[in-house]
Amino acid sequence: MYFIQTPKQVWMIWQRDHMVRRIYLTDQHSETVKPAWFGESIGHYENGDTLVIDTIGLSTKNSYIDNFRTPHTGKLHVVERFTIDKDGKGLTAVATVEDPDTFNAPLTMQQHW
């Protein structure tokens, strides 16, 4: 996985399947969000070292929250925090998933590379 940053966007590119996700470095989501595979993601930096990505508008068609094929509704809201380890050799992502029509409480997941 690669991250490429421009002044207005961060691109996440997966080498294995050539998928590209765009995170817009704007202040707020669009007024009308069209559902899409990656949804609409906006981002900002916290403390200079953590990329925070807020995503809504994730398509419900053939889309699942996890490898157990847990479905979700159009109300899915995901907040991710990507932080590079202090030694620069690792990356940690913490995702908080909220969907009031699917879960009773927020779900938090973590991945380390």
C-alpha cells in the first residue's frame, strides 16, 4: 500500500489490486453524497503525525464491514486514524465504525503494518 499526498488530496494505492482511494483534505463533506465503493472521505492531520479520515456514503451493494461479510446500511460512518510508529518502521490504523441500524454501539478495529 502506498500513500501519495498532494496539497488537496491523499491517495491510498493498493499495489495488489490497483485500487485507488482518494481522501480530500477539505473541511466538510459534500451536501449530497453519492454512494460509492470507498464512499466520500475527507481528512485532516492531528498533532502533525496522525491522518484522520472521516468517511460516509459507502455503497451497500456487495459491501461488508469485515471478512465475516457483516452487512451495513447507508448510515455507515467510519473514522480512521493512521499513525506512523515513532521509529518510522510501522504504520497503525485504528478505525471506528458506527451504523445505528447495524450495531448497538460503535465498533473499533486496529491494523498494524
